Amino acid sequence: MEIIRCPSPNFGPRRDGLQPSLIVLHYTAMPDPDEALARLCAPEHEVSAHYLLHRDGRVFLLVEEEMRAWHAGAGMWRGQGDINSRSIGIEIDNDGASPFSEPQLAQLERLLPIVMKRCSIPPESVIGHSDMAPDRKTDPGRRFPWLRLSRQGLGVWPEIKDTAPDDAAFLRRAASFGYPTETGVATVLDAMRQRFRPWARGSLDARDMGIITNLATRFPVDAPAPSA
């Protein structure tokens, strides 16, 4: 695939010898893709990503993979902090309300296997910004086709069996899958639904409980002590 280099100054070295073990997907939340590219390359904004996928299918490399792009901000996944040092960030040109374009999704499906193989990143470690920062982020949003990625082994999808809802058990299982749970049931539930049940509303129900139970069972983690 053709990759266009458009270097951003907004990066630094990965800290503490960390190497990428996650891929974090974002949307730009801007209506104009050229403005989004300019923002990711403007030093005054202090934000970047490794890649930007334009709606027309062009793929821009903004920060080399071995460097720490500034895309994730505060958050945690599987008990680990400093997500920027642990991840590859991919920004997808989208305003947050519109469907993703077929050209950019096709390019994402080409790019992800390359990065996953190069960095030995498994499908369960391809996450959304909203997964690792559920109290403050909603990207890549409810319109992002996670099921489509999972069918190609580029993400995960639950096998759902309705289970009796229980708030405390939901948080335990959400933490076992990877979510930071300090902000409580409502916040974590919304983040999980954004990805796996995007148009569901209301309080925790048996379908939600079945989703998180399956994910925690299939992809469990013994979360280490949080690191800054």
C-alpha cells in the first residue's frame, strides 16, 4: 500500500523502553480532512498520531512507529498507563456523526495486519480511544464497524449469551477484559456499548452482562499494578 509521509513534530521517545503492544483507533472529529491533517502536524496543538486515514483512502504516516506519538492522553488499558508509549495511534478522518468511507476502511484493513504482524499485536489489543478513556472519549464512535474488523481477525467480538445483570460482577469482568473501572458502571457500560452494542440505551441488562462475561472469559488479564 502507498503511504504518504507527512511528518508531525509532535512526538518523543517511548518511555522506559516500552514497545507497542496496543493499537488505538480514533476519529478526528473534524469535518475537513485537510484541517485535521494540519492540526496533527501543528506544533502549537501538541497532538499527533502515527497514521491518518483520509476519507478518500490516502494513508499518511505522521510519526514513525518506533516513536511515541501524542494521541491517547490520560487513560488506562489492562491496568497499564502511559498508553502513548505502549501503542500505535491511527486517526481516521470522520466527524463523529457520519458513516466511515469505504476507501478508508479498506485501507485500514490493509494497514492493521501489517502493523499487528510487525509489532506482534493480537486482535484483542486493537482498541478504541473510548475503551482506554471511557470517562472522556467517544471515538471511534458508534458508527465504527468493529464487527467487520473482527471477522477478519483484526479485532474481537463477543459470543453473546444473556446473563443475569449484576453491577459488581459487571465491573469485575470489565476490568478483567481491560477497561478502567474507577468511574463506575454507567461510564464503563456506555464505553462497552459504543463498541459492541452501539444503539442500546438504559441500565445494565442481560445482553450487556452476556457480552462482558464472554469477553472476560475469552480474553482475561491479570491486571498489574497501575503505572503512570
